[in-house]
Amino acid sequence: MIAAHSRRVVAPALLVALVGCQFTRDHGGPAPSPISPSSRTLEGATARRFDFLLESYDSDRDGAVSRAEYRRDDRAFGNLDRDGDGAITAADFARGAGRGDARPDAEAKSRQVARRIFDVYGCYVNTDGQPGITRAEWTSAIDALGIDDDTRLTAANFEPLLGPDGAAKMAPMVGMMFRTLDVDGDDDAGKADLLAAFDAVDANDDGVASTDEVPVPPGVGEVAPDFTLRHADDPSRSVTLSSFRGDKPVALIFGSYT
Amino acid sequence: MAFYIVYIREAHAVDSSWPMLHDNKAGETQFIEDPIDEIERAKVAGACVADLGLPMPALVDSIDDAVNSSYRGWPDRLFLIDAEGKVAYSGGRGPFFFAPDGLEQSIRRVLGLQD
């Protein structure tokens, strides 16, 4: 039995072959010349994306894809029609294209950062086996990282939680976190700011950042959310997670091709 | 042990808010649009599994992203569910904190294997 288990443990080593970012992140390949006049002002991958859309949807060959020509959903069209003029054009792919959305206020920014923190790091903080994160868990994590009221956050602050390699990976994000956590503009992002972020998320003030208030992955000790999903290669077959209870552990690898 | 890919919403579809292109192993550029129904998502999942030679079966999340939402799986994340149906490993959010080593250590622990 143990030998059989050992053989099965080889499979996790294969997980290393799953490139950590969305299964595959090969950005390479030479860029062909743009094939349409409308894309000549664009370069590289941006031009290729626009060419793909024209080839797929520009049925009247006018160099733009109207909503009527675009056969997919509103969400995707909204992502592509960045300037909101009702058509997908080269201008939507030019550098700086966008709607210039109004910047959120300080409290909204704090809430946005808190949501992101919880999504990224919630799995390290949510350790009580119950859904959601309590203010006590949040405070304990802050104290464990040695963050006080005067802290200017650096990647080094996260080493106790993530290790040196994990903290190094965080370095590009810390600057962003610092700027948006410093809601009161006193040039630090310390314990008070992090607690304020929690309070901004805890909309009903019950001391728990619950899963309907903020995205938090299920933590160790929690009952795994059940599901029934179909096989990709045979939709007549499905798998229910709870069917494995009392039988065997299940590893779940969430991801996508892109 | 059972291993499953839970195939979820694309991270960098060409029509997403953060589009990227990539080449498959044959060097052909893939223009992946974000699937709008489960049939389409299953097709892209199949292409992914085939191209990367992934050894475990892929299950397709519903197009309302229900399982992705309950596990916060996007863009990629690892979990281990023990034989009692409880979370034994809750991985960090990908790409930076996607940690196969952490999952492997948890599997060894749950199976009672020595390092």
C-alpha cells in the first residue's frame, strides 16, 4: 500500500512541469508583419491581437469591428472597446487607450487593497478552520510580521510568512500596497492602516471578513466546498468532490491555458 | 490519491482586460478567447491538456465560475482535500505563490509518507 502511495506521489513532481503562471507563459515567437492597414500603427503582440479580431469579425472589412459584427458577449466587447466608442478599432489597442475612469476615493482604495490582500494572502492568515478571517486572525498576522504603527512596508516584512524567496517575489507589489494602504497620507503603511483596511472590508462590523464581504480561499481545516463538475473530454462523466470522503485525498489544481 | 485539474476562467484571454498571446509546443500562436459556455471551455481545456501533456483529468468549471469563486482559484492555485473532506493544503495565489513543493509536502504528510 505504501509502495503504491509512493508511486502516486510521483504525480506531484509533475506539477512542477506546470509553469506557475496559468499553466503556460511562453510569450515568445516572432511577430509577423501586421496584415491589415488598420494595424500598421501597432506593433508586435498588440498588432497580432488586433489582426486576429479583424480576421475573425470584421465582415465588412472596414478596419473596425462593430458590436453587430462581434458575435461574442458584452463583457468581452467592453474589454476590447477600450475607448467606448462602440467599435473595436486600432485606437483601442494603442498605448494609453482607455476610458480614463475616475480614481476611487481613499476608502474605496483601502477596500480594494484589502480585498487583494485577502485573496492573495488569506490562505496564510485564515488558520482557524472556519470560513472568513476574523479581526483577531488579521491582528495576529500583523503582529507576527512585526508590523507596528510606524512601519513602512517592505518585502522583508513578509519573510516570516512567505520565506525569503516568497518575500522577494512580493517586492514589486509592496510599493503598490504601500501607496494604497497609506490612506491617511502620513507616509507609512503600518498596523493602523492594515486594521483600517480590514474594517473597510468588514461591512457589517461583526469582526469577521466573511466570504460574502471579501474573497478568501478556503483555509486549512475547513470543510472543502463541494462541487460536481464534468470531465473536459467526456461531458457525460462528472466528478463530485464529496464522493471521495472516506476514500482518498484529492489534489485540485486550478488554472487555465492562458 | 486523486488529482484533478479544475479548469477555470482564462487568465489572459485575448478579449480579457489583461490579454496575452502564447505559442503552443508546435510554435503556433494561440489566440484564446474567453469561453462563453461550458462546451467552449471544455474545448480549450482539452487543447491545454493535450498541448502540455498534463497527466491528470481536467474538470470544467461552470461558466458562472461557481467553483472558481468558492475556492478563489483564479488565476491558479493548489489545494489538497484530505480523505475526511477537509482542506489539508490551501495554496498561495498564482503565479508568484503557486507552490507545487508545498502541495507535495502536504500530500506526503496526509499519506503518512516519510520525506
